Amino acid sequence: TATTEVVNGLQRTVVTVTLGTPSQSPWLNSSPNVGTMVWTPSTKVVDLAGRPCAATPVTETGTADRDF
């Protein structure tokens, strides 16, 4: 669903994706291990000025917990 809102005085489009219930229960798995997730952003993502996103890995903060 696409909506419009004002952020810092500028109009922006916000897209919300809602996922339904999986059709097969084997997809409902999570890891029994506790740890922290690390994301590595893609430089293919750019801002409105065309500048690429930093590719610096980001580590989840907070208490280590079970992840997907």
C-alpha cells in the first residue's frame, strides 16, 4: 500500500508491504541459536541525489536474541 506523508517538511511516498500467512508450515522456522545479525547494505541503493548507500556492515544492537 502506498501512502504519502510529510517528512522534514517534504512530501514522501511510504510503501507498506503486508505479508500473509505462509501456505506451508515448514516455512515457519526460526533459529534456536542466540546471536546478533549483521546486515551489509547494497551500494545499488541511492538517495534522491543519486548518492549510493554506504556498504559498511551494520550489526544488530541490544540483547542477543533468536533470529530468523
